[in-house]
Amino acid sequence: MGHADVVVTHAEASLQHAQAAKNDMNNPHLDAAITELGEAITHGKAGHADVATGHAKSAVVHLKEIHGKTPSSGYY
């Protein structure tokens, strides 16, 4: 599985942090990131590296949205 295993490892670590952040804030982008990380883990464990990577990237976009770091703000 190679690449998929790496995605799973990083997504699981990221999910732990995102879930911990949920204790301190209520944000729809955080909720979406948690969902995307879960999907990344599920697909990564199934060996679908490309799909898992896509979900992980979507999670990053949502996490950046929490802090206003969007493509239009120049921080992307």
C-alpha cells in the first residue's frame, strides 16, 4: 500500500488534533475537516491512495479556512 499507509498515518494524527480542537471551538470548517480526515483514513486503509490524498487535501483547505488563509487572501 505504501503511499496509502503514509496518508493514513498522517490523517490519523491530524484527526486527533482536530478532535482536540473541537473541545475549544465550534466551527463548520473544523467539522468538515474532521469528516474529510475520516474519509482519508477509510480510503487509505482500503488502498485507495489517490482518493485518500484528495480527502486529506480537502481537510487542509477547511483547516486553512478556519484561520482565513484562503486562496483569495494570498496565504494559500
